Amino acid sequence: FLASGSVVNFNNGNVTVTHSAAALTINTSSKLQFHSAKGSIHASADGQLDIDADDEIEINSAKIDIDATGNGSDAIVIEATAGGIDVLASGAAAGEDIDIIATGSSVNITSTESDADAIYLRSTGGGINVDAALKLDVDTDGAVEIDSVGLSIDNAGVAANITSTTDGAAEDFTISLAGATDSSLILSSSGTAADALQ
């Protein structure tokens, strides 16, 4: 038995373990090491805990809860300097989703890759729903392409405009119906004014 406040010195004081109320403290310059120097736990600064591994850190639990009380832009940082980042959820029951929720702040997804599919949203079994309370803004320096079996644009309550601004020759605005089928191009208006369709 070691009494409260006891100190154990290893290698003539190289590593010091001190017992205090409900705690064992390793001196600030030392770390708890497993197998070899490739896996360790230590505090590199007061109030900072570092878990280091050369190969992999694996956490297995029924539930993992990460809470950050910091109020800066980097309260939680997940960074991979040489590989990818995968977030996977394999549960099929109700509520076993991947939810990204920002309360009072924004959700920003940014990619600096120059490929055409730098940001790729894919649903292999269902649809993709984009719901905005205020405005949906699509801004691109390139073309906007929509390929679909069916296309429906419904607007209610405010005026709707489709505008193409030209600054050169042959910049035409074309509405076409392709395919040699018994189909029609229909422009209709239910307005009651004399210029209901212009």
C-alpha cells in the first residue's frame, strides 16, 4: 500500500508517478506507452490530452459521444493529411441516419479539387431532397446540366423568371422538344388578362 501523496520514481526520477486523491499522475515530460513508442497517451500541455499511434487508433463502443465546449471555429477538427475520411452508418432502422446539424450557424462543404465531380452527392436507392426555407442559389462559372427522366419546376406566390444574358454572337436561348414522337411543345397560361400569354 502507498499512502496518499506517495511518489514512485523510475530510472532515478526519469518517470515519476504521483498518487493524489482518486488520481495517478505521470510527470509532464513522460507518457503512458503501449507495446512500443508507436502508441502512447500523454499530456503535451496542461489541459491537453494526446493519443498518438503510428498506424491506427481504434475505438469500439456501443455509443461514442464527443462534446466540445470551445466556441472557436476549430472546436472539433477531423483532419487527414495523406488519406481520405469516411463516415459510414450501416443501420437500416428508423433514426439510424447520418445527421449534420448546425444550430445558429452554417454548414459549409468545400473542395479545392479541380475535377468536374469535386463534390459528389449520390443516392443509390432513393432520392435527394433539397429543402430551403429562404432561397436556393446555384452559382457556377460553368454550365448547369439537369438530366432526368422527368422534370417538374413548380413556383407559387411570386414571379418566376428564366433569363439568359448574352454578350456575343450565337448565344441563343433554345427551348426544344427532341425525339421523333407524337409529342407537343406546350406554352399555356391560366391568366385572365388580355396579355395572359406573351
